[in-house]
Amino acid sequence: MHVTRHIIIDEREIQEEFVRSSGPGGQNVNKVATAVKLRFDVANSPSLPEDVKGRLMRLAGKRINKEGILVIDARRFRTQEQNRRDAMERFADLLRRAASKPKKRIKTKPTAASRKRRLEEKVKRGQTKQTRRKIHGREE
């Protein structure tokens, strides 16, 4: 399975399990295993570079277990084939997102104009609060 130019996943690393799905489907729901549970061992995969593994584990969140196995549950459609395709697309999308390196943040200083605006806003806010105070020395 080609994910990017540099990342190719061996199909044998991906396990699919078909289970009965809840939701629409009438009587078929009780008879046919249309939902797909796709499993991929991220921690022990020889196809992924270490940096991609780390990003994938962070991106996967709750979909990855303590052993480092990614589980994608696809039950959106009524047919097994559509759910298989959906699971594979979601898996590939997750891998593509993990494969792209995040841009390094370049520290910048606030501009002179933005500092001036900030200070003017602080003065204005202070004046607003000043007008809300009780005036002492006045008899009512």
C-alpha cells in the first residue's frame, strides 16, 4: 500500500477483522459481519521511520492501545467492501498526516504598532473601569 513516495506499507502488516455492525440494515444486521476492525502494529512496524511512528502515536490518540497497536473501526456503510475501503482510506489519511513534518516555528517579536495598540487598549480599558468606580466625598 503506497502512502507517500517514501512510505510503503506491506499489506501483511495490516489485519482486518469483520464483526457485526450496529445501526441500519434491517434483519441483515443480525446475520452479516459488515463492520471492519483494522489493526496495525505501529510500534513494531518495519515500514515506518521512527519520527513518523512518534507522530502517528500522537495523532491516533484513543485509537492506539498500550501495546502500540492502532485500531480503526469502520461501520459507516452497510456493505463489508465499503467499510473495508473506508477503513483503509482513514488509515492512509492518518499515515499521510503523520508523515508530513510539522513546520518549525520561527519566533517573532511583536511589531511596534502592535505594542502601541496593546498599550492604548490597556489605557482605554482602565478608563472604562475608572468611570464605574464609586465617587468618594459625594453625599447622597
